[in-house]
Amino acid sequence: MNPIEGHLPTRSPLHDILAPTGIAVVGASADPTKRGYKAMVGLIKDGYRGEIYPVNPKADMILGVKAWPSVTAIPGSPELALICTPAPSVPGLIAECGRRGIKGAVILASGFAEIGGDGAELEREMMEKARAHGVRLIGPNTSGIFNLHHKVNLLALDNVKPGDVGIISQSGNMLLSLALEAQHNGQVGFSTYVGPGNQSDIGFNDYLRYLGEDEHTRVATLYVEGFRDGRKFLEVAREVTAMKPVVVYKSGSTEQGQKAASSHTGALAGSYAMTVDLLRQAGVSVVQYSDEILPVAEGLGLLQKARGKRVAVISDGGGQATIASDRLAEAGLELAELSEATRQKLRDVLFPQASTVNPVDVAGSTDANPSLLATCMEIVAADDNVDSVFLVGMFGGYSIRFAESLLGDEMRGAEAMVDLSNATEKPLVIYSLYTPIKPPALRRLHEAGLPVYASIEQSVRVLSALGERGQYLAQTNRQARESAVEPRPELTAMFQQARAEGRDLFEYEAKRLLRDHGVQVPEERVVRDEAELADAASLFAGESGDTPLAMKVVSKDILHKSDAGGVKLNVVGEAAMREARQAILASCLAYDASAEIEGVLVTPMAKKGVEVIVGVIRDPIFGPVLMFGLGGIFVEILEDVAFRSIPLSRFDAESMVEQIKARKILDGVRGEKAVDKAALVDLLLTVSRLVEAYPALSELDLNPVIVNADGYAVVDARVIVERDAESTDKDADA
Amino acid sequence: MNPIEGHLPTRSPLHDILAPTGIAVVGASADPTKRGYKAMVGLIKDGYRGEIYPVNPKADMILGVKAWPSVTAIPGSPELALICTPAPSVPGLIAECGRRGIKGAVILASGFAEIGGDGAELEREMMEKARAHGVRLIGPNTSGIFNLHHKVNLLALDNVKPGDVGIISQSGNMLLSLALEAQHNGQVGFSTYVGPGNQSDIGFNDYLRYLGEDEHTRVATLYVEGFRDGRKFLEVAREVTAMKPVVVYKSGSTEQGQKAASSHTGALAGSYAMTVDLLRQAGVSVVQYSDEILPVAEGLGLLQKARGKRVAVISDGGGQATIASDRLAEAGLELAELSEATRQKLRDVLFPQASTVNPVDVAGSTDANPSLLATCMEIVAADDNVDSVFLVGMFGGYSIRFAESLLGDEMRGAEAMVDLSNATEKPLVIYSLYTPIKPPALRRLHEAGLPVYASIEQSVRVLSALGERGQYLAQTNRQARESAVEPRPELTAMFQQARAEGRDLFEYEAKRLLRDHGVQVPEERVVRDEAELADAASLFAGESGDTPLAMKVVSKDILHKSDAGGVKLNVVGEAAMREARQAILASCLAYDASAEIEGVLVTPMAKKGVEVIVGVIRDPIFGPVLMFGLGGIFVEILEDVAFRSIPLSRFDAESMVEQIKARKILDGVRGEKAVDKAALVDLLLTVSRLVEAYPALSELDLNPVIVNADGYAVVDARVIVERDAESTDKDADA
């Protein structure tokens, strides 16, 4: 259950299926327009060394390979079957595969759960057969798989070369698009591709675990429409990202996109913002645009991680230095402040009109001497204030633009950059406006493992991903398990009683739970009669006797207290309290005559401060998730909320508070003091621990929590109790 | 002065300079590393047909052309001089050029105002000579110019072809980058390029006017670090965008970028958000990223404008349809709702498993028949609910991916798309994942003037620009001049008196100005003594006598009324008013014993509603600008503000209210009614008219204005009075 303590099994069962010693092609065909033909061609052309068993009742030979009339008739025991036949034939074929000892099947057909109705029924039937016969399924509704290091190329893609980028994509066109980009780029190669399709059996978490283990994969790259078991995926992602980069493009950033995804793979969308937060929490590099996927994957695979956000820009054009500065700032990266020693070294090699303030603008110094750019990169890379180096401009094109005779010097510059990249632990990110025409110096860089990017924008996304990854890995040693809290028997009993009564916790119970675990909740009393009211009045009177109080109805039947007239604020003095209590009771009974009223809660009004919200939700895909944001319009209109999967590390809690756009308000505006963020972080961590300690705590809503420079106060608290769906208690209540 | 009524002169003087009949190359050289060599090569190689006069005291011939020892020695009268010599030589050379009758000079050298100090002095000296001798200057600190239709290629760029994209760029590298992109793209060509450099003489507005008039330019494309005369630029842009698209990339979106720009071209940055709003108001297509410039320029030049935001997506892959849906929604575009008739026509040609709900997913229907994609495009283009058509997927690559035999059908599909683009008034935007490898069908489309984009993201930016431009042009007929207001003599006198007293308007004067011109300002009285207080008490008592009042000090010496204890709210009844007045007077005198206190302003408390801010500022670059936003954190923390250049059209005012992110709050949240937006729009228009009617109105701040379903109330108003810098009145006061 606990993702941090969990361990991956030693080896994913997918290795056998994805690197099979034999493959049955069910629905193999000699018709070039059929997928059963394509797959045969792919295997034969790429030189697959295992056994191939074409299955087709109407053919004896297909592409020179002996064909078999049925799966049952195959003589050997291939590990994998590719099923190219239409949806209705699939359940029967899966059963046959199982009987033949086939371990896994790739099912291309669509027409299953993604179309609903009969399709969903067919998918259930197929899964039953698969479980009964021990066959693992890839798909259905998938474009297929390849594993280029084992010469398994069931898609028969031309022009893809073996390499170290693994891809799991719910879009076949996305794979094709990446393959064509790679072909054009000339350097990127691929290890394994899988289209998970509807994920009826094997899901993203299984595939990611496989890529994590796969020695040929250096970067795992995923196009995801929806996760089946998001919580499991996060667990696997946390393990894999500790070893290698994981790049995810998640579709459905808008309602419009979620609808489209659902009709494509039947994926459950969920909140995009939440998904992105949870993936990042697990160390995943999330890309926002589809045209960033390959550049970011290549950069993460090849370049050093950045230790921080401070970038040194070396540029031979002031305009592009300006553009780079804008993009870096927008991405939350900083222009490194170069040390005086560094600036002096730059002055020593550059013309006097050069700018040695970052962004460095060589201002013509390199026109006759482009290898000087490498010298500048070396100088700034040696500066302790610099975390990464960004070359911007026309390197690679000097010999084209100025004089052919500069080619030698440019090639020397390229070699110096390659040497530097091997000598430094800082990433060198290179943008050249000559990238589209691939001149020799850029080809040399690329071949030596230094990618060259085609736009400033792409480069900055790579710098940003390198920085995020470096930061993530640096803080994992701070990810030590936060001490858990021990559940207290009397509080566990409180949950049990609420459950027995078919209700959630009363506000005062929720507050007791919090208070007993060290959360700052202002003192309060539930007043059931006049005597208790008098006690409360004297308790809260304060020295001057005029402490303003808040009074609220306590009733399991009244959810919207304000609407029922169940709330009175700024009540001062016993007489006014008495009056307020009567008014609340009258108003609530008028609102709901059958409401059972427990009493009236009395508490001092909260001090001034910023209203924040802390919540726990149970997401159907990701399980228990903590949310944090500022109250009011920030949540409702601006959706300015941070999410983290529970349990949280201290780093998670801290980063959550810093993530929201409205953090400036927490830092103090209009002369207000900054709020006590450390106290807020403790609150978030405590809530996270409570969710673990009390499994009956299903959801929680602290709204508002008032936070100021002196700490915070939980003003209102709701706790939803986990109930069995078939609860007899609930039935008894009804 | 008035940009709407202004008229462009019949012909820009730049035509002569940019299409000269003769060119002097001052500093011409036989050394291939020098710019004075490059320019000669460019002119000779491109076949420039005018006279070339190399100027170099040390050479008789340069590249086979007779050289002259000085500008004075040139026998003819070239229209243009290219000056390649260092900065200190420039002022003297400009004088010589003038004496020789040369109309314009391009000055490459840097080392002028952008480095400050001596450089700024040198620039002043150069400008003096230029004015004295009637020479117009391009630069300094420029990469030069070209005019390919006249074979003037002073940059000696290879591989650029004449075409219809004009470029004005303060970055030479940006021009190079666009040229290389165009070379790779294969279809885009250029007309004129100018690097404005420091704009000491000729500025962006002049260059844009030239491109507007230039018959060879279909799209004007600008990279801008800073405008010199922003208001003039907007005026010219408004005229040019009515004729042809103008694409602007403005650098300095961040403080970091603004600093870099300032050290590059000495540009004054100004607010990026304001600049973007004002450019859009003038019909400019603003692009946010440098790698969008060429795709957007090409699309705007070649494709039809969209009449609206409703896009029909035709896709052969569900994943990419999903990505397209997300990007469209993010860009504020909509998926068109296809009519039942359209869906039936799609069903008639597609497989049953195809999705005919937009995004249309052909789901394999086109695998053996790719020209069907053109049929689908034709079907949706005929639907009245569709404003533009977006093809997404692998068109062009069917013959590569599936079977070579499909090439013929693909070429037929391409022809059908070309025919459709000629027959329909709706834009067809095509993305293919095969764009990087340029297969024949895509080449055919491109040659026929249908650009093919390399990513979904780029395509959506083009769709968005087409939609914005269509909308802009559609509303220009609504841009009729709003009726002006006549200044009233007594209000003009009020301004004069304030100016004479060396002060801004008092709040009650500002409100009188507004009220007298129909703005809803709650009634109020300035109370100077007990008798006036009694009058005010009876005036505002209301029927029940308990109308809560606001009271505020009136004094030119007290700017921050609250800090001085000069404000009391919710005052009820004459006795309380008396007490409040005494308290205000005492407190203000304690705050500033020498303050001259006019009286105390009394007004009923405003009704509940949303707080908005309306302001007028005088921007040093753009002149009078109106701003609108929600009050409090929206302005201060989120910078959620809209700007428009004054005067505003009704469309401008309407679009301003709809532009802010917090508009949901105006539309009503938590069950509140929507506010009266029409009243708000009238307020904005009235303020705009007041600025024109009263030139002494320098700045204005209505903060807050409370707006609700019944209208608005201006609660506080400040008006800053335009004063002469050397005002003797002010001196007399001091």
C-alpha cells in the first residue's frame, strides 16, 4: 500500500512477451494492404531470429514462411501472438492461445470498451478468457509493438533505428510522428514501443516498470490519454525516475480534449492539473506540447542534469539573447550572475564592445573566429554561479555565412564543445539557427551526443526539464519518510460510531481529531442548554469581556449551515449569545422541521489573516490526494490549487505552498507580514499522516484555515467517513 | 493627432532609398571577412542593375568595379550609401553624403546610443549632420537591408528567394533564422528586409508604412525590441492591417528580457502586456514565440481568414485528434458542432466505427483510400457551423506507410484539397506528421499555396491568427468613430484653476467632471461647517433615516486619506456625522499640521458589487492609454488588466471587459447576478471621450468603481492635471 516502502518485483513478466523467441501472426496475409502482411514483412525484413508462425486457414505459405491453419495447429510454443483479426474473433482466439502455451497477445482490433455497449461486453468476455487461460494482453485497440534491439518490428516501420528511447503511446500516429522526427533529426533511435490501447489487462504502470528494467532504454517516453491505476503508476514512476528520466505527455488538458480522448481509448480523464502535479511529485518530466516530446526526451537522455536554475547564455546576436532571456524567465529559470573573474576572462578574449554581463553578447568577436564561442562556454562553465550553459546563435553557419575558410575553426570549436561536455558536470544546451540545414560542425556535435536544437523555445524547454530533474534528484535524499502518527483508540472509536450512525464526523469531532494530533484549532464548546451557554460565555469572555464569538448549529441533518440560518458571527456578551442561540434553533427548525439538532458550537472569531483551504479527496484514479490553495476566488475562479499524492514528504508540502500563483499573498502584500509558512507545511504533513492513521477518514475539508504571521487557525473542518457501499447502518437509518 | 482620422501621405520616402538607382558602398573592401566585401558580392552576384560606387581611398578597383577615394569624388548621384566604416567616422561621412545629394544611408556600425555615454553623444552628432544635410538614416547598429525584387542584397544572403514576406527586424540573427527556415520550408520568399537598429532617424512606423505601400509585400513581419514613437506606430498599423496582415514579435515579455533588449538596441521597453493589447487593438497579429513567426506569417499570407472560432477537425488518428482538441480549446477556439446533414454525409463515406462527431476520426476508413480525407474536408467545409477546417494526421505519408500504390490516390487527394481551397472562403489548415520528409503530395499542396505544418501546435497558432484577423476585419465596420463630447467652459475653467494653483483636481471636482458628462457618481456634499453638515445629514438621511454614509477629508495636501485618519465609513445619523467630522479634522491636522483642509466629503455608502478599476495613463511610448481591471489582488497580484489606446471604439471597450481573466466574476459567481456590462462599456467610452475633450486631463484613476446588476457607482476618483514643466504658477506656489 505504501508507495515509498513498496518494492518492484525483480523482473517484469513483459520481458518474455516483448522479446519473444517465437511469434504467431494470427491473420497473417499476403495482401499488402493488411496488417497481417505488414507484420510479416517487418519481422522478415528486420531479420527477426526467432520462429515465425503465420496463422491463416486459407494459405500454406505466406511470404515464404509455412503457414498454419489455426493457433492450435502450431507445432512450437511461441511466447507471443499478434492477433490481426476483427474484434468478435478475439475471445475465442485468446482461449486457443492459452491452450497452446502462448504467454502474451497483441490485439490490434478496435470495437471494444471504447465504443461502449456490445464492445464493452466483448472486452469483458475477452478478459475472462485471458484470465482463465493465463494469457497477458496488450491492447486491444492498439497499433502494436516493436522491440528494435530484438528485431521485433510488428509495425514494419521503415527508417527507425535501434536506440535508447522507449515509447509507450496510446496514439499510433504519435509514435509515427516521433519516428519521422527522429528520422529527420538523424540521431535519435528507439528501444521498445508499445501501444497500450484500452489497457484491458496490461496498463501503463506495467509498461513503465518494463522500460525501467530494460537495459536498452535510457529514457522512457509516454503519451497518455488515461491511467487505469494511477496510484500504482505513481509508485512505479517514483522507482523508475530515480534511475532514468520519464517523459510524459498527458492529453486532456481541456474538457474538449478529455471528451475526444474518451471516445478514442475510453480513457477516464480526471483533473489535468492534478495529474500533472502528481506526476511531477513522482519525478516525471511532464511536457505540455506534443512537439516538445522528442527534444525533451533526447535532451534528458543525453545531457547532464542541471544542479540549479542559473543559466549562462553565450550569444552572437543581441536579439536572440533577448529572446532567450525572455523564455528563460518565463520558464522560471534565472540568468546566472557571472563572477567578476569570469567577466574578466571573457573581456580578455572578446572585443571591447562585447557584453560580458549575462546574456553574454560577443558582438562580432567570433565573426572571424567561431571557436571562440567554445572558449566562452568553457569560461562560464567554470563559474560556480552557473548551473547550465546555453549557446545561442549561428554556430555551425559561420563558414556558410562569412567565409568557407572558417570551416576548420568551426570544426575545432565543435571538438572543444564535445571535450567540454565530457569534462563538465553542467549541461551544454545548443541552439543554432543553422540547425535546419545541418552543417558539418552541428552534425559533429550531434554525433558526439550533443543535441542541437532548432529553436530557442525548444532549447529552453530542455533546460527547464534538465533543471527540474536535477532538483528532483537532489531532493530525493530529503524525501525521508516523515514519522507516522499512531491512531488513538478513542478517535478510531469516534470514526466507528459515526459509521455506525451512518453519518460523517460532526464539526466538533473533526476538530477534536485535528486538535488531538497537534493541529491548531481554536477552542470551542458545543452548547446544548442554557447552563452550558453560561459556561461558554464565561470561558470565552476574555479579560475585557468583549471577545467576539462565532456560533454555528451542530446537526447531522443540516449540511449548509448558512443557508439554514445556522450561523451567527461577532456575537459579544452572554445576553447576545442567548439571543443568537434561540435565533439559530428557530431558524434551523424552520428550515428543516425534522432536523435533529445536537446543539450550537461556540468559538472565538478568528484573527485576521489569509484564508487558505486544505483538502483531502479520494480520486478514483489516483486515490488519496491532498490539495492546498487560497480560499475564495482563487480556488473557485482561478483554480489556483496544488495537489500531492498522500503520503507527502516535507519537500512535497513545502513545494505545494510555493507552487500556487497566489503565493505572493502568503509572502505579504500591502505591507502585511509574510504568513508562517512553516506552520502551514506542518499542517499539510499532519493531515497527510492522519489519512494514513485513520483509514476511515475518506475525505477532509479544512475551509477556511486562517493563516497569518503568528500561525494558523482551522476555522471550519469537515471529515467524510469511509462507509461500505452496502452499509446496513445506512439502510437502518433510511 | 487623431489616429482614426489621420491619413498616410501618398507615398513613403523610403521607396527611393530602398529601391535606389545607385549605391555607394563606403568602406568597400576586397577582404572577404569584411562587410564592405560582402555587400559588393551581394550586389554583383544578385545582378543589381543600378550603379555601384565602391568608396575606398586605398583601392582603384574592388571586385572589378572602379573604386573612388571618397564620397565627394563619386561622379553620379546614388540614392543610397551603405556605410561600413567604424562609428567615429560616421558623422563626417553623413555630411559628405548630403553634399553629394545622397538621400539615405545605412549605417552598420554599433557603438552609438546603445552603449550610452560617448556613444549617445556620437549619435546626437550624427543626427545633427543628417538633419542639416537632408540625409535619412537607417540604423546605426543595423545588420543592413535587402530588397530582393530590386536585386538590392546588401547582406549578400545566399539561398533567399524573392517573395512576399517583408521583414523589419531589430535582430540580424532573427532575419537569418527566418531565411534558413524559409530555405528549409522551400516555399516562403521575401520582399524587403530592414534592420532598424537604434532607429535614430527612421523608426518602425516609417518602415511599416513602406511595407504597407509596397506592392511586393503581402505580409509585414516585425521583430521589435522597442518602438520610438509607439502612438504613431499604432496609427500606421491601423491603416496597414486594414490592407494586409502585420505580424509582430515583441521582445521583452519579462524584466530579464527587457534588460537584455536595452543593452542591445537601447530600446525603451514599456509594459509588455500593454504593448500586446495596443498592437492587437490596431489589428496586429502578435506572436508570442519566435518559432511561430514564419508559420504564422506564411499562413496569414496564403490562407483565407476565418469568419469565426468554430474549427472542424478531420483526423486519421484519435490521439492526435485529442491533442488538436486540447490545443484548440487552450487557444480559445471551438470544435464546430457539425450539423446532422454533415454527419450523415460523413457516415455515407466512412467506416461504421468512424467518429463523425467533431473531431472527426476516420478510424481506418482512409487507409486504402487517402483522398477520402479531401472528401471529408469538403463535406465539413460546406457546413454553415464551420469556420475553418483542420486536417490532422498522416496525409502525404499513406504511400510511404501503407503501400506505394496509394501515391496516385494521395496526389488526387492533394489536387482535391487545392481545388477546395480555391472554391471555399474558409481556411484549410493542414498538419501532417510527414512534413519533415516532404513527400510528393505535401510538396504539391505547398507549391499550390497550401502550407503544410510540422506540428499540431504550430497549426493551431495559425488557426488562431486567422480567426483573430477575420474577427478584427469583420468588426472594423463597427469601428465607427464614437461621438465626441464637447468640453464645457466651466469644466475647462476648473482645470485651468487647478493648474493655476499647481494642484490636481480635488475629488469632488473630478466627480463633478464625470457627473456632468453622464457618469454615475453617487451624490455627495463637501461639508465645510456645522450648518453644511446639518444640510447634508437631512439630504442623505433617507426614508428610514439610517442610510450609512462615508466621510472623507478634502485637502490638496493629504494624498493618502486613510493613512491620515481622513476616512470614516458607515456613519449613521447627524450626531455620529458631527463626531466623525471632528475626528477626521483632528486626525488630519495631527498627521500634517500645515495641511490646508477644504472640508469633509459626505456621500452614501456604495451598494454591494464587484470592485473594478478604470484608469487613464500617459505612456511615454504610446501616449494616452485606458486601463480596466478588477480591483484589489486582481490588479496588484495577478496583473489582470486590459489596455486600449485612446480613443476607444465601442468594440474596443466591449473586448476589454471580455478580455480579463476574472471576467467570470463579472458574469456572476456564487449565485450572484451578472453585472451590467453595457453600463461598464459606456463608462469606458465616456472616459475615453473626456480625455479627448479636456487636454489638461493627464491621468485619471477611478478606484474603485462598484459595479452590480443595476449599474455602477464611481466611489473614488482622482484626476491628474497636465502641467507645463516650467509652470510659473507652480513656482509662485513654492
